[in-house]
Amino acid sequence: MVIGAGPGGLASAMLLARRGFKVRVFEKAPRIGGRTAEVALGAYRFDLGPTFLMMKFLLDELFEDVGRETSAYLDCRALDPMYRLHFADKTMVARPHPDDMRNEIERAFPGEGAGLDKFLSTEKVRFRKLYPCLQKDYGSPAALLSKTLLSAVPYIAPGKSLYDVLSTYFQSEELRLAFTFQSKYLGMSPWDCPGLFAMIPYTEHAHGVYHVMGGLSQIPQAFAKVAREEGAEINTSCGVKRVLLEGGKACGVELESGESVACDDVVINADFGHAMSTLFPDSDLEKYRPSALAKRKYSCSTFMMYLGLDRTYPDAEHHMIVFAQDYKRCLEDITKTKIVSEDLSVYVRNAVTLDPSCAPEGHSALYVLAPVPNNTSGIDWSEHKAAYRENLLQLLESRTPYKDIRDHIREELILTPEDWEKQTSVFLGATFNMGHSWDQMLYFRPHNKFELFDNTYLVGGGTHPGSGLPTIFESARISSNLICDKYGVPHPKPKAFEELGLA
């Protein structure tokens, strides 16, 4: 039984169905995808959450594991440029090829190009040492003494933040930000994000960034298609009220309709905090009672604008990041003091530059994301929503090619942190899930084989290895492999870097 049809749940359904298990998926929403679903506003189409794909080799490996090729289900296009960065007084594009990127760095930051070579060579070693650690489960303390993890210890950059690590390669403050803003993929500040996550900007520059034609929402659709081809049953508009327990083991689920459905094992793909708050009795949850969960560290949230525009912007890149004038102070407002900052940072995707399917001809479908505090802030977004929208539009008009954007809005949807929590069941509105501090990773993160109840497994951003689509895919593979191991069902092992062609 799989609770939730997000990318992790559907990847699990696909893998397990292929390996001979009878799989049933229950999704309370009327559509699949979770935070990777599609948003439709009239004739405009948007991704609800993730908008670009990294580590495509992992997606390819999942499809190979089920006897398919990615290209038979998805049209993935490598981006060049990957994105444009807007600083206070200059812009820079990120290019996937080292020679092009080095030239761009020299253009914008003369004398700094050699730092790229040092970054790529040093971080390649770190990535090769650390990524295999993310492919294993950490269900017991003994896993912390595995050869794989112990051999990686010298590369974890203890006591260093992501910003500290990148400061060894580049002197310019803005160039350091160009290689550390990726901590926002985890909902963290680069000054707080552990230095080992330098593997994120590394994999961008070493392995590329991809757009999926039709949007990244096509990935869970593809997983669902394969799962159904292998015999899985996927039910939408069919929420789970609670997990049924017997003697400390999951034995089925009770649906919101009142129907009880028995099963041998349960895979939970719901947001972890929300699942703990709704699917189990508080008395059985021990360290994961809602009161205890509230004391854990969580990512920031996001203020989202999905805008259907009646014109195109030829000078705009597919992906764009606009940095706040004082980026560090902006992130402190978001993650520490938790106030509504007036100095904004914003990410924009304008997919029609490559993908005309998301808007009518001559129109644009603009995805605008601004990081904001999660709901532990106590901010009443009904009071701040209109002013925050206005500030975002002013920033876009003053610092990007979208000079007349407000005159061309034909469709609009806004999601605040309160909306994320109330409408999409994201605990505390923390859209990047539980934080990735040292005390919330590996063994110290909720386990793939859930430690509180037997026959219960977790996938998604709230379990190991963490948030972000590639790691969510990996969580599905880890949990599926654990279920297979339990029943003696053979399964492929993750490929080595040489087998993936990443040597």
C-alpha cells in the first residue's frame, strides 16, 4: 500500500510492481504528483513545485531498473545556459561546459576563472565519496560505521558551511553566491548549510540541468504509467484517514470513506510532519509526536506566483535568479528572525523560451518563487499577501526583462506558506521539508524503514537521503530495496560511477 502519489510514492509503486508485488496507491488529491503536480490556469500550465531536473543519470537508472528507457516516456532537454544570475550591478549566465563557464566567469569577474577548475576537480572527489553514502539506508547506528561512510568522513567538511567551502575557490562575494545559492534547494542559507552539500552546485556544473518538456510534472505521470503497465492500481480522490496497526505493525489503512483495506506493508509518501500529525495515534508516536516534531528544524517556505501573461519576453532566460541587495541579511530574515523581508530574492522560470506547450502562442507562463519564513513565524499572510505581491512585481520590473509585467497578467495564482500548509498538507508550510542540519541527516533523519512501526516504510523529502527530486527518487529505491530484501526478491544494485559514465 502506498500512501501518496508524489514522485517518491509513484517511483516506489513502479519499482515494486515491476518486481512482482501487488501495489495499490491511494492519493487524496484529484491528481497525482504531490508537490510535483501540474497547475492549470485556463490555457496556461505550470509546475507546482520543482521546475528543473538535476542528476538525470539517476532518473535514467530508475527507468532501466524497470526495463524501460527514459526517452520512451519523457523528453528531457539539457539547458544551456542553465540559468542567469542577476546581482546588484551585473548579470552572469551559468553554462554547463567548463570552457564556456570559465569564459563567462572571466567576463564578469576578471581573474577568477581558474577557481572553476579547482572547484570542479576538488568537488568531483567529494561527490564520488559522498554520493554512495546517500544510496544506503541508515536504520541502525551500526550503519554509521560502514566502510562507505567511514571512507567519506575526510570529505564532509566538518565545521564548515557551504559558503565557507566555496570561499576557498572564489574571492568575489557575488561569485561565491553564484555557487552557493543552491542551498535554497534545501530551504537553507549557505551560511548555515553543511559544507558537504557543495556536491549540489558541483553536480549542476558537472552533469547539467534539464527541462522536461511539458514540465517536471511529467515525471510522476511517467512513473504512474509504468506502474500501471506493471499492474499497479492508482487511486486518486481517495485519501487515507489512518494507518491500521496491530501489535506494533502496520496491517492496512482506513480510507477517508471509512473503508478498511488490509495489506502486508505500507509505504508512506505523505509529507512526514503531516503524516505523523494525522495517520497515527499520538500515544504511539514517541519522538515523533506533533509536539516533538514542532521542536525540530525545518526549511523555509515559499511565496509563489503563477502568472499567465499575454506576451513573450525574448530577452529572458529559461531560469533566472535575482539576488537581494543584502543577500545574507535577506536569508537571516527568512530563517532566523523570521520576518517579512523588504529586500527580496526571487527565482523565475519562463518555460516558453524552450517549451511552447505551457502557454498559448505569443503568451508566457511565468513561475515566480520567493523564499519566505515557514509558519513557525506566526506571520498572518492575509495581511501581507497584497503588499508582498506588489514588492515582487516591482522587483521584476526594475531588475529583470519583465518591465511591464503587471500590464500583461491574464491568469494568476498565489500560494503563501499558509496555503502550502492548509491546501497541500505541508507541515508548517516548510516546502523543502525537515532541515538538513547534522542532527537531522543519515541515522538522525526518519528512517526509510520506519523505526516506530514494523511493515512501514518512508519515501520523500522527510526521510533519508533528504529533499530534492534526485534524493526523493533515491529514497524510493532504498525503501523498495528494503522491502525486496525482506521477502527475498532480487533487485539491481545502484550502479557505480564508471557504469553510469560519470568517471
